[in-house]
Amino acid sequence: MDKRNIKRDALLFIVLMGIVSLFSDITHEGASSIIGAFLSLTGASAAAIGFVSGLGECVGYSLRLLSGLITDKTKKYWPMTIAGYILDCAAIPALALVPQNGWFWACLLIVVQRFGKAVKKPAKDTVLSFAATQTGAGKGFAIQEVLDQTGAFLGPVMLFIITVMRKNSTLFSTYRICFALLGIPAVVTVLLLFVAQHRYPAPEHFEETGTAPSVPFKMERRFVFYIIAISLFAASFIDFSMITMHTLKTSLIPSEDLPLLYAGAMAVDAFSALLFGLLFDKIGLKTLVLSTICSAPFAFFIFTQSTRAGLIVGVILWGIGMGAQESILKSAVTLIVAKAHRSTGFGIFQTAFASAGFSAAP
């Protein structure tokens, strides 16, 4: 196969996996737009919500080190990806079964969902990185992120429409119906994943191995500095469930508008991911410095201004930071870590990111 066909197939693979992520994000990002408020309705305290948010992110990221090591050792990219997606997608519609005052079970399902992400992410990011070497790392992950965040936008909007249609029902029962309906895109996600596996059974062939002999994984100095930098970035960030809880408590916007607020954040995420991803292929890690400076003041606007305008500005800045996180950070790992150890590299990166994020959780 000539290089033109390889690049075309690599781009098609990235788009197909992006569509998988689109439906996946309709599912779990739609849920994320209301999960903070839902936990409050099930009886969870602010401390419990903060702890579970942090614990969920810690599980969802820290176990990726083990998942990455297993993936590199076995080279079973597709089985790891599919197993993780099934756990990730199944936990969300299961929230529809949580009873009143069942906050413990809701929290448990959130942790299960994050565990599924831990299983799938190193393998998924690795197969995407193989294809991204043909398109440009920044561009490849940016395309993936735009499609991903399109789903993250549509999910909350869909839930917003449902809450408006059921405005005469209790908020708790409405949220349970929302979680049940999210089972539809969850099933589509898994079906499309099997299509992708059938069409591209060996995505590692997109990236040439080269003639250099395989050597054990080693933490190079630039990778260590990179891990330190992204850990500091993670320590300054929070989960959106804390924003929704704060918004619900302060009544800055009506409770039925919370999914729309999250949808707006995801739209900003998608735009910034594309912009900064394309910029990454031109100026490299300087892009991360620029995006971090742009997003840094988000907490000031959200938690200290106590105004609707401050909340909106803060959410926009939060979305910029998320866009950078999902495109630039993974693009850098693709360039720094060799193909044979890419899953391990992603696992280390994501473990460090989560540990820093968990330490910052209330």
C-alpha cells in the first residue's frame, strides 16, 4: 500500500474512532452534566461528592498505569479497548436503577464507570497515536477530540430537552429517565467499536517500527519534566460535578439549565482542542503554555464572583483547559514515547495526571 493510501486509511480510522467517542461522550458526558446534582438528590453531602469525584478520577487515571503495562506486554489493543468501553458505557444507564437515598450505589457506579475508562484509555490512545503519526499528532488528536466533544455537547443538550419536557415531574425521576435513555448511545458505541475492529484489526501497522532494536522502557529526562508539568496543570483543575453542585447551591441558573451549561463548556472544549491541536504541530509544547495561561483564572470567576456572568466566563475558561488536556497532552506523549512502549507512556502520564487531580479534590 502506498503512503497516500496509508494516510487516507489513517485519517478514516481516526474519524471512525472519533464517531465511537462521539456516542460514548453522549452517554457519559451527558451524565456528567447532571451527576453532581443527582448525587445531591440521592442524599450525598458536598464532602461525599467531592471525595467521589476525586476518587473516581483517581481510579479512572491511576489504574491506567497497570492497564498500559498490560497492553504493551500483550499487544491486545482491541480487547483492552472493547472491555473498557463496555464497563464505561454500562455503568451510566445503570444509574437509572438507583433508588431515592441510594447515594452509595450511585457513587459506586461512578467509580465503575471510571474503572472502565482506566481499562480502555491507554489502549485506545495508543491505537490513535499510531494513526496520528500519519496525519500529524496534533491534528490527529484534535480531530478525535472535536468529534468526541461533539458528543459531549449533544449529550447534555439532549438531557436539557428531556428536563424541559418533564418540568412538571420531580427532578429525581427526570434524572433517572435521562440515565435510562443514555443507554441508547451506549449500545451504539459498542456496536461501532466492533465495526472499527473488523475494519482495522491491526492499527499498529499505521506507524512504522523502524530498524532500531527494541529496548526496555526508560523514563527519559524530557518525559520526567513533562510529567511534572502536567501534574501541576492537573492540580489546578476540578471535575465539572463540583461546578454543577456549586451552581445548584447558589441558584445562579435554574437547575434544569445545568445540562446546557455543561454543553456550552464542551463546545468550547471542542473548538479549543482543534485550535490548539493544529497549533501544536507548528510550535510544539509552547501551545500547552499558552492554553494553560488562558484557562488558569477559571476558578476565580466561578467560585468568587457569585454572578451568572462570572460563572459563564469561568466555564468558558474551564472548557479551554479541557480542550488542551484532551488533545495537546496526548499529542506530546506520542512524540516523546517510542511505539513499543506507548501504552506504558500513556499509563504513566494519566496516572500522574490523576494523582495530582485527586490531591486537589476537596
